[in-house]
Amino acid sequence: MNVCEICPGVFHIEEDYRVYCTLVAGEKSALLWDTGMGRKNLKAFIEARLALPYRVLNSHGHADHIGGNARFGAVCLAREDWPLLPSAPEYALNDLPVGIRFELGGLTAECVSLAGHTRGSRGLLLRERRLLLAGDALNPRMQLLGPEPDSLEALGGTLRTVLDLPFDGFLTSHAPGVLDKAQAEAHLRHLEAFDPDALRPVRLAGETVWRGEWRRGVWRSVFMLSEAARQGFAAR
Ligand SMILES: [Zn+2]
């Protein structure tokens, strides 16, 4: 597995092809953010390199973020996303409430809501690093597919809140490096200027979904919407 130290104590691990987990290590304890696809032994990989106690958190409940959960004894995932788990977990499952803070020793991690991509999407704000771990919630190509996305009003609220948080860049689960906070603003401008008639149908995993794109200068926001989400826009 490729590992990149993004900034002191923050390690972005490519657990599978273009699937990233992040290890956040302070002086006293650590957090593992997501467990990837689960095809490799992430637990053994982490423990060969980390001597600190650590907790395991999931950014949200999609399969490529929880795949390795069963290797760990306990995992925290927002309760709203528990219905996305494929079966009854073989490990202790705990909620990941908004506002909970983890004092890692010289480094604080604070859980924030990033509802949109899923209702239970969470972010982890690392104030001392001015960095947000965002899972899939701010991806440049934002997927709002299946029954699990939150409402578009909730997504707008999330994006406005994100713009007020004290960070400069964010990590996603499917890109190797830090993305600029301005991406969140691009998504918000896209949402505010949204034209449902400009959506184009595309095939994704055997299903027709709807693609909307917004551009200003170098900034681009893409939304991939299910039919239900498209109808939600059209009804506004
Ligand atoms: Zn996802």
C-alpha cells in the first residue's frame, strides 16, 4: 500500500486502487479514517507502523469505506448510515456524533456533519493542520445516487457550514492529494445556479443517472444524480 505523509501526523494510505484511508497520529493516540475495500490486511499494515492506541472511524457507510471494518474490534460510524451496512456487523459498532472531539496529543480531531452524499456523511476537522478529512462528501464529481443521499437543501446547508470552517484544504477518499477548499464553494455556486433542464443522462454501473456540470475559470463542480434526486430538483 502506498503511503503519503500529507502533513505532520497525517498519512494518506492507498488501500486499494484510488481508494484511500487516512491515519491521523498525535503524540498519544491515533485515528484511522475509513477501512477501504478490505481486500488487504489494513490492520496488520497499520500496526506494523504505529505504536500508539488508535480508534477506527468511518466517513460514511459505503462499501469502499467500511470494507476492512471486520478486521478491527470496534468502529464508529454515524448512526444515520447504519442501514447501509450489508449485514449485522461482527465488530462493535458505535455512533459517530457530530461535535465529538478526539484529543490525540498536540493534535485535535473534531467530527462535523457533511450530510449530502449520504445522510450520515461525516468530516474530521484537524484544526492545527487547517485540514478537513471529507470522505466522499466534497468530491469534485459528487455522487448523489441511490436512496441514501440527504436532501438538496441539506446539502446546501452542509456546503455553507463547510465554508465557515477553519481549514484551507481537504482530503477525499479517492484522490491522492489535498484539494482546495474552493471546491466546496464551486459546489455551492453550482447548487444555487442549478438548472435541472441542463442535466444529461449517462450510464453508470448499468443504470441511467443524471449529470450536471458547472464551471467558472479553473473551478468545476459535477453532480451525478439519481432519478429521485433529479425529481427533487425539478419540484423546487
Ligand atoms: Zn460514498
